[in-house]
Amino acid sequence: MSSSSNNNQPAPEKEKARRKFLIDAFRNLGAVSIANPCQLEDLGLNLTIYNSRIEELIDKNVIKLANSEKNLFYLDLDAYYDLKDQEDKEFFITLVSIIIPGIIFFLLGLLWLF
């Protein structure tokens, strides 16, 4: 059993798939501008499953509130693409700063042994 199933947290791949599915739901409805918002129920998703993902995207200003009285939201595509770029940069920095030096030190250690 994986550690993600032990603490009832979905795997990162599953979370990314859920976020993409959520973004696609907004796109399919055309709710990508303040002029064409939608209610979250209109997305056709199980909101109990997607609630944490929706809250995260609201906190990151990717999903924005268009009308608080009618509870209408829309997807800010520019903010979404900026978020994706930021996450890609973080992955690249992790790769460059941790993984590549680890490989280099491993190879140097092998050379030192021989």
C-alpha cells in the first residue's frame, strides 16, 4: 500500500489530473472571462471531490469570483498559464539544484573508489 493511500491523500498525479479536468470543465462551459461566469454546480463535477482543488485555485487567483450574490465564478486563463509556468520553473530549479548535483557527486564517488 502506498503512503498516499495510508493518509487518504490523493497521489500528486491524481491531483494534477483533477486540476486539469477542472480547468477543462471551465473551458468547455466557456467560463473563461468575467463576461461569461458560471456557478460551480454548472461544471458537472462532484464538488466534494474537487473542493480542495477549487479552493486552491481560488486562493491562487486562477478561479475568480465574478458575482458574489449569484455565486458566479470564472477561470482566469492568464493566471492559470502563469501558475503552470511557475510550477515548471520550480521543478526545473529542483532538478538543477538537487538531482543533477547528486548524480555528479555519485559519479565522483565512483571515480574516487577506482
